[in-house]
Amino acid sequence: MDLVYLHTFREVAMRQSFTRAAEELGYAQSSVTTQIQKLEKAYNVKLFERYGRGLRLTSSGEELLKIAVPMLDLYQQSKETITRQAGGTLSIGSIDSIASYYLPPFIQQIRHRFPDLTIRLLPDQESLIVDKVKEGDIDVGFVLDNKPADASLQWVTIREEPLILICRPGHSLTALEQVGIDDLSGVEWIMAEDSCNYRIMLEKVLRGKKIAYRIGLELGNPEAIKRCVMSGSGISLLPRIVAEEEVRRGELAVLPFSHPDIRLDLQMCIHPKKWMSRPLLAFIEMLKS
């Protein structure tokens, strides 16, 4: 039986309310109800009964609580014991650009500090990363956004991640001292996939200013985008960290463009009720500092 159900049962018993237990656990009330129903089905008993406007344990519920509390305490003790050994698995969800260009040095540091730790780095779309953090499928997630995507999660802004317009050297727009939004009319774009936050932000600005634009290519990988920009006539918007090396080597040019509505922060999200292992705590503190 899933110990999560017993944990939920203990919270409901302590608070005598499905609603207050759901708030404390960060679950939907329907999820708490379902878990209690599954426990009642497993034991074939009724665990709670209505008492006025509240709830109280049945005699069967009182007996289960006596057993569940030491079981959960023992489970917590086992986690603390394993944590001191600093093994286990750390699951990290991240958009592709951050997974490829920002996180590797930090991952190497945490591997050096906890050599028995297994690390899973799982690139994915922003919305799916948030969902997986919320469901507990991954320990921590990294996205680019300008505001928290889900208020029920805990968010830490790591830093602003500058976005740049890139093109091949010699592109006609490189002759301009400053590229304004109107100068982008009619240019060919090489875009990230349509679920990408910075593409959504860019297209919102272009449409808002009624700037005509044409998407020549749509690619899901920043490396592919860079290669196509270098060999073609299109321009692209990417996080600066993605293209720094090619810009430094002169293989890509950065257009002198900025817009107040085209900016993103690198944000880290975790579930507020997430149990924190020593490696996870160390990893979070490393990034925050």
C-alpha cells in the first residue's frame, strides 16, 4: 500500500477536515477524498464519520491511526538514514537550452560532492516540467518565464536570462546601429517550437505591433536553430547562453535590439511539500548562491 495514503489519512485525522488536510498537503480536495476512499476499500471499513460540521475517526480509524503513526515515523527515519549516506537519485527537469548550456557545471559539482548519487537530467517542455514537479515525478524543475507558472509551487528566480536576436554575419540588419521593432517587418524567422515561452513572447509583441513576419523554419533544438541561422538568411531569438560561443567566434552576430516585453528569468520550481534530501538541498543552495 502506498504510504502517501497513510500520510494523507494522518493529516485528515489531525485536522478533522478534508479541506484543511488538502491545503496543508498541497493537494486538490478530490485527491484527498480519493486516497481515503482507497484506504477504506483496502481495509473494508469506514475510517471517518460526520460529527456535526466536522469529521471524527471511527473506532476502526482510531486503531489504524495508532498503527499508521509509527509506520510513518519509521519511514521518515529510514529516509534520514539513507540521506546521511548521500546516495539515491536526483531527478532534474529542464528546458533543453538550460539543460545543455547552464546546468552541466553545477551537476558536475554535485556529483563530485556526492559520488554515490545518481542524477537524471530530463529535458522537456516548460508546461510538462511544471506538471511533473507538481505530481512529484521530478525533484526540481528549471524553466524560462517572466512570472511563476503555477502559484501552488515554490519558485526561486535564479537570474535574468537575456534573450538575443541572432543572425549570420553580414545580414542586412547588422548594418543598423539600433534595430527597432519596425525593422523586423518581413524578415524570415527561424523559430523554436510553438510551446516555447520566448517564442510565444516574441510573437505576442510582433502581433501587437502589427509587424508582418514569416516563419521559414520551426525547430525544437537550439543547436539546430543556430546551425540554420549560420547557413541561411533567417534570424532567431534565443537565450544568450545558448549562442555565446558562436558569437565569440564570430560565427553568429547579435543584432542591437531590445524590448521591455521580451525578457525572461531563469526560474527554479519545487513542490512546497517536497522532502529534501541532502543532495537536493545542496544543489538548490549551490544555484541560489
